[in-house]
Amino acid sequence: MSSKVINITLPDDLVKKIDRLAKSEFSSRSDFIRETLVRRLKHQRIVDEWGDDGEWETVVNFQDINPDGVPAEEVLEVLKKLTK
């Protein structure tokens, strides 16, 4: 897959936020912006309907449990333990 360099102009405060979030994910600015654009193009909301900016903490990664999928019953059991 080929790549193309593009130039965009962003407000300073937005660049600072991008850099801060990219650093927290051990990512470059370019990789962070690219991944965000890909998510948006796939209709994966970065900001939800309530205005959440997408800074979520992963509590359980079900792919670690089983990369091929986890039955709903197991998901519910883990969620029940988290709410206790």
C-alpha cells in the first residue's frame, strides 16, 4: 500500500491534545491521526452521543481470554464481577 504526505492546519490546542493522547498510547502523532481517521471512516465513533471524548480505560480485554470470541455468558459473568 502506498502512502502520500499531506499537510493540514490544526489549532495549537488540538495539536497539543493529539500529542498528549498519542504519547499516552506510545504512538506517533502521525499514527494517532491515521488510526483516528480510519476509525471514523469505518463509522467507529470516537466521540459518543454523550460527548465522551473516547478516553476509556480497558478493564477486561476479551481478546486476551479468547482471540476467536467469547461467549456472551462469559462476558456477563466478568461484568457481574466488576460491578460487585
